[in-house]
Amino acid sequence: MKVIRSICILLTACLIIFFSQCSCAGENKSVLFQVSTLNALFEGIYDGEITFQELAHYGDFGIGTFNALDGEMVVLDGNFYQVRVDGEVLPVDPFTKTPFAMVTFFYPDAIIPFDEPADYDRLLFYLDTLLPTENIFYAIKVKGTFSFLKARSVPRQKRPYPPLVQAIAEQSIFEFNNVQGTMVGFFCPVYIQGLNMAGYHFHFISEDTMMGGHVLDCQIDSVHIEISFIHELSLILPKTEDFYRVNLVQDNEKELEKVER
Ligand code: ZN
């Protein structure tokens, strides 16, 4: 048993090295395309100008939200989903707009099976061991069976928009048991703080596309992990008066942690 396990670990390591060398050779040209900044969202800038139809030109995989903070957004395999505050999952209207989103075209550099039961912290710790550096971005897909998954969505806001901490106070929390699906997310380096949140950020969509949301916690049964290494960031900033006037100087790091976990 021990020998088989060692062989598996060795094979996984070889796969990662093989894929990462391919990526260094320039085969993977993944770009992270980001709309606005997380600290702007934090300050209540909930209206953007980019439609989902436009966003689809920049990626087939990603996360985000909607104008007026109308739920959690998940993109998987080019399909855009809206997880509303009542838990209903709808296909995204291509003409609606987003105030904050992160998308990329997903090309895996590493594919790793992870068959042992694990909680969310253990999964994140395991992901840490798979990333060759903390200084680049990664798109991460975790697909399989989850014995438990806790997700949330947020209610549509009305002007004047409250800050994100206040809006999140009205969030709905959903708990799913024995569900098949995919966690769709990103890892951002520490130096990006303000533009985005350092570390991992995952949304979830079930296999039957009936359940989803921003992941708060999970218990994995058996999954496989795909990681795309990203060396390029493209950022588009809102042209709105709200964005021009908002004060983005303050440090929201502690509050951001509260909002995301
Ligand atoms: Zn989220």
C-alpha cells in the first residue's frame, strides 16, 4: 500500500514538473482578466459597465458578481451562472453587467487526483503544496464529490449602496450534503492586496447546475484538482462617477477577510 502511495506521489510530482515545463516554454498563455478592484466593491461600487456578453470574450472560467450585487457569479466551461440570494441558480442574461469579475480561459498545467476525505483547510493546505510559487496567479478547478459544502449568496442592493460588510450581513447561507460539482476559483499573490484578495477565493456550481454560491466551507470526499498557472493580469477599471469619487486609500485587509471567509 505504502509503495503504491509513493508511486502515486512520484507520478503526481512528475506530472506537475512536466506540465510546468510546458507552461514555461510558453504554451500556456493564460491571462487573468479582472473587472474593477475588490476594494472598490468593498466600498459599495456595485455598478459596472461591462456586460457578460463582453466578459465572455476574456474567459470561459471565473467568478464575480452582478450590478447591484445581485448574487454570486460562476463561469464554468463557458457557461455563466447567477446564484441568487434565494439559492436559485439561473443562466446569466448576457446583457446584464458586472461591477467585479475575474475570468480566464482555463488550460490546466497540472491535474492531480485527491481521493482522501479532507476539510476546507486541509484542501487549501494541500493546494499550497502544489503551487510552485506564491508570486503568480492560479486558476483552480476542484471537481468531484463533496460530502458537505457551505456556500452563500448576497441580496440585490438599492442605492445609496452600503459598503460590502453591511451588504454581506444580509447574506443567505446554503448547506449541501453529498453533492457532485466543481469549485471554481483563483489564488492571488499577497502583493495584490487591495486590487484583489490575497490567497484563495472559490465559488461552487453543482453538476446539475441547481446549487451554488461563494464557498465558505466544505468537506471533500473525492475530487480531482486542475491548476492553470497565470503570468499575466489584465485589469479594466470602471469609467463611472462612483468609481472616480470613491476613496480607495484605506486599508480594508481585516474587513476583507471577514467578508470572504
Ligand atoms: Zn466570492
